[in-house]
Amino acid sequence: MQLEQDRRPAVAAHSVAAVRAAEGAALAGLPPGAPDALMQQAATAVAVTAARALREATGGIAGRAAVLLVGSGDNGGDALWAGVRLRRRGVAVTALLSADTAHPAGLAAVRVAGARVLRVSSPPSATDLAPLAAADLVIDGLVGLGGRPGLREPATSLVDRIPASAVVVAVDVPSGVDVDSGALPGPHVQADVTVTLGAAKRCLLLPPASTAAGRVEVFDLGFDVPPAPLRRLDAAGVGALWPVPAPGADKYRRGVLGMVAGSAGYPGAAVLATSGAVRAGVGMLRYVGPDDATRAVRSAHPEVVAGAGRVQAWALGSGVNPDADDDQPAAIRSALDSGLPCLLDAGALEVWAAGVHRDPDDASDRLLLTPHAGELASLLGTLGLPRERADVEERPFEHAHAAAELTGACVLLKGATTLVVTPDGEARSQAEAPAWLATAGAGDVLAGVAGALLAGGVRPLDAGAAAAWVHGRAATLASRAAGGGGGPIAASDVAAHVPAAVAEALAP
Ligand SMILES: NC(=O)C1=CN([C@@H]2O[C@H](COP(=O)(O)OP(=O)(O)OC[C@H]3O[C@@H](n4cnc5c(N)ncnc54)[C@H](OP(=O)(O)O)[C@@H]3O)[C@@H](O)[C@H]2O)[C@H](O)CC1
Ligand SMILES: [K+]
């Protein structure tokens, strides 16, 4: 069951240790009995969200069937107390206990409230599993902060039998995920909504675990967690970073971008990358490429100036074939030698990784690498860390961070969720794009948008994250322009909607 997902809120995501420390500090200052008050608040948040989701999915609340999946810890306690509140609203509640113990006060309260309670055997019997088949709503309280990655029986079987028709609300995190790394090492809950308590956890922003969380709602429990290095920008965050021309600005002061893109085989990549930069509002764009590609670029964008010249940053490599018999690799090397901020995409990653143009001490503030998973695996291999594409997809953050550490550059790893990671672990996770954006040429447009930001003086981490947001939002707008609930898009449609996406970010 998929609930409508709209733009998610701005989120900072924290490690288990950071949340535990903040929670401990907050509890130490509270009077006796207050820890229970935190659980009561958490349970109210879960119940309110679950009731709303139930109404959205089934048209009502009273008389619907809810199943609580209850583990041995406080995550299960939250679920039991949420069940108490749902009983009060007329929901038929069954608690399936997956361990020998369950939160004692929560268990007593849910019984008093009139819920059915079943202690599930391992492996579960048909009777144990029967309530799941009839569930309209499943609340996942198997494990939270205290969960080890993966699940063991009988939790595994319970998760396996959650019906596709039920709306699934996870308490704090979807059970089974690796909370800090975002990996999915085994069976796990696939939630429609995750109500995360006190502060968001890293797995809620890091793929692939983030895809198991559904819509994320962060519920404030009133304690302070220190600023986290992993964040997701929202519209306001992008707007605050976007370079807006001052009154009286001229094209040179706004930032000139140089672009080495396209080849005889891929002239379209040059057109799309230049489209991204022009639509993102670069002051001026100088394009360097073979004659055919130059003609195609100038016919699509008469405002683009052909040939190298003075620039503030370079976007390099989209549609470049390092093995082609053209001048593009030499142009890329020359741009890298300038010491200016450079975005390295596609062919430029190969030119750079193969050569003398790697200087980890110099890279951090000026280089933005934009590989997809396959390109990142190749890059890591060149850097002495052989990896397959599947390895990168299983643990994308870890691999993007490894590449950043090895090169000293900021790494933007393209995907359904785009990660931007610096060598010191500062990171952004952007997931605004509709699935339609997985289309040829979309990456070229992204390179142009991010290059425009580098030329505007934005640092690589912010340029990558803001470009990913605008690119994803432009894709959503393009898809909606197709009509209905959103239709297919071409990369050129995405570029055409970049100005509207930027305008949304800049709206007060
Ligand atoms: N953040 C806050 O201020 C609040 C958080 N709340 C909720 O509390 C949980 C954390 O509760 P905790 O009791 O510390 O831990 P869990 O409930 O996540 O897990 C506890 C037990 O689960 C067992 N376990 C661990 N891994 C697995 C697994 N892979 N499969 C099955 N079972 C597993 C383990 O038991 P063992 O017997 O195996 O040792 C753990 O002991 C937090 O996430 C919030 O939901 C408060 O309610 C509000 C305040
Ligand atoms: K959970």
C-alpha cells in the first residue's frame, strides 16, 4: 500500500550514539517518571499518524483491524501504547509478541484496553500469522535504536507475512535495517510511513534503507541533538544557497562557466549539459567541443559562446569519450590545470583518475565528482579499491565516502537518492526526483546545473546538493506538466523546468 508522497521536510539525520547521548542527557535532567512521559508522547505520535494513514487507506478508523508487531524493547513499548490509543478510537487491535518479554506496562495497558495478545512461537504457527492476513494497519515495533541489522525468527516470518494491502507504520525506523549505515543486510519491514522519535536516524536518509522507510515524520521529543553532518536540503535550504544576481550585476561578476562536453558520438550530451547550465542562470557559458557538437549547442542555445576563455569554474566530461580521436581529453586536462573549481562527470572521471591530475591535498574545495554507481565502482578500482557496481548499490554512502577520502574531492553519487559526500563525512541526501527521471541524458542536465552553481561561487557540497534538489524538482514539474498524476519525461523537459524549480526554491 503506497500513500501519497509529497515533498519531505528538511531533515538532519543522526547516529544511534548521538541520539542515545542526547536522550540520556535529557532524561538525567528530568524528574522520576518522566521517561515514561517520553514513551507516552512517542506513542501518541505513532497513533495519530497511524489513524490518519488508516483513514487515508480505508476511508475510516473505527472497526478497522490493526496488528502490532512487538519486540522485547522500548520500540515494542511504543507500539503497545500506540495500540492502547487506537483501541480508544474503536480499532480492533491484535498484539503479536515476537519475544519472550515485552514492555510490561505497555502490555498490561493494551490488554486492559481490550486488545488481543498472542505470543508468537518460533517459527510462527498458522494461528500466530492469521491476524496479519486480515490487517488493515500494521504497526512495526519489532526493533528500533537497539536493533541489530537483519531480523531473526519469528520476526522474519512476521515481516514476510505483512499483506501488501495493509498500511504499514514503522516506529522510529523500519525494523531490520542497519540504522547507522543505511544498509539492508537481510529481511526488513517495508513501511509506508516511519514516525521517527526525537530526531531522524541516518538510515532514514541513506539508501537503500531509506527506501524502506516510506514517508518520514520526525517527532520532536524536546531534547537537543548536536548538528549532524548528514542532512537533506529542502526548498528553503536550496533557496538560501542559490546565487541570486545583485542589482546591477553583470554577466562576468555572476560567474562564467567553461564546459568541455560532448563528442562526435554524443553531441546531444553537450546540448543537454549546456541546457542545464543556461537554465540554472549562469552568467555566461563558454563551450568547448568538436565542431558538430558546437553547431548543435549554438543552434539550441544561441547565448552560448564557443571556445575557451576566462571562466570561474569548469564542468567537464559529459558525453566525452576519452578514447575518441578528438581534443576533449586535452581540454579537460588543461581545465584541471587551471586550479579553478571543476565538476568531473562521465569521461572526465576517467581522464582525471588515469592521470597526473590527482592531488588529494588540493581537491577538497574545488572538485566535484559526479559518478553513477557503475562509474564510482570503476573509479574505486582505479584508486586501488576494486568494487562491483552491486557493492556500491548495497552501501552507497560508504563507497562515496571512500572515494572522497581517497581523492580529497567531493563526490556526488547519482541515483534515485543522490548522495553528496565530502572527505570529512559531511553529506547531503536528496530524494526529490520521480522515478521517471531515470532517463538518458538526465545526468548531463545535472552536470550543467551543478556547474552553474560552482561558477557562481557555491562550494562543491552545496552546489551538488542544491543542483540535485533543483534537478529532481524540475523533473517532478515536467512530469506533472505531462498531465494526470505525472507522466514520462525527456531530459530536455527537465532542463526546461529548471527555472520554475529554482523559482520555487527562491519563493519566500
Ligand atoms: N529516543 C527516545 O528518546 C525514545 C525512544 N523510545 C523508543 O525506544 C527505542 C529503543 O528501545 P530499546 O529498548 O533501547 O531497543 P529496541 O526496542 O530497539 O530493541 C531492543 C531489543 O530488540 C532485540 N533485538 C535486537 N536486534 C534484533 C534483531 N535483529 N532481531 C530481533 N530482535 C532483536 C534485542 O533483544 P535481545 O534479546 O536480542 O538482546 C534488544 O534488547 C527507540 O527506537 C524508540 O522506539 C521511547 O519509547 C521514547 C523515547
Ligand atoms: K521499528
